[in-house]
Amino acid sequence: MYVFDSDHLIIAQQRYEPYSGQLQAKIAATKEEDVFLTVVSVHEQMLGANNFISQARDRKNVVRGYRMIEAAMIDYEQYRILPFDEPAAIQFEELRKQGVRVGTMDLRITSIALSNDCTVLTRNTVDFERVPGLRFEDWTIG
């Protein structure tokens, strides 16, 4: 099973090249039921859209911000979303006790992945390699 980090999710959603083609090919070659999002990535995207709307100085950008939310919601329908549940919260606390130095949102995604025995799909290998026992892959490279 595979879990998108937010960077892979954004590449998939916005079709950033040259990375999107490689990512889309690997997604297509994987069983649909084996690829997940996390509620943390949804949270991150909603925070970003909320900040965009809050900082908008004109009607055009307010509309754009709400379109960002609508587009993200449509994208989320393609995947099952893994929760930050009690096992993930316990895993998170354990990693903090071990002194793992990773940003809070990344550590929450990591905790969800570990508690569900998933591989994280990310370009952020520098941070994720700090997490003991975590499997991760970058599907944007050949």
C-alpha cells in the first residue's frame, strides 16, 4: 500500500512536468485500492487554500481560492483517505519520544503510514529518511 505525501499529491493534481508523467504512469500501474491519501494532506491543502482566500485582496482571487478547494475535493474522490486515528497518534508520540526531527505534518503522515504498513510516496527523501523503519519512494523519477 502507498500513501501520497503532499508533494506527490500536488504534482498529480496540477500535472507538474517533467514529474507528472512518470508519477501518473506508476499510479496507473498500481492497483487503485493500494494508493491512499492521508487526512493530513487534505488538512494541508485546505489550510493553503484558506490562507490564499484570507489574503485575497480582490474578488478574482477569492473566487480562485474557492475554486482551489472545489478542485481538491474532486481530486480526493479518486482515493481513499487514511485517518489520523488512535494508532497513528500513538505512533506519532513514539517518534517524538525517539527524538525524530521531522516537521509536524510530515511526522503525522509518517505516523499514518507506519500504523497502516504503507510506503510513503515523496520527493522529500531528506526528511523521511530520518524516520526509523519508514519505507518511502519517489515516483516522480525513472
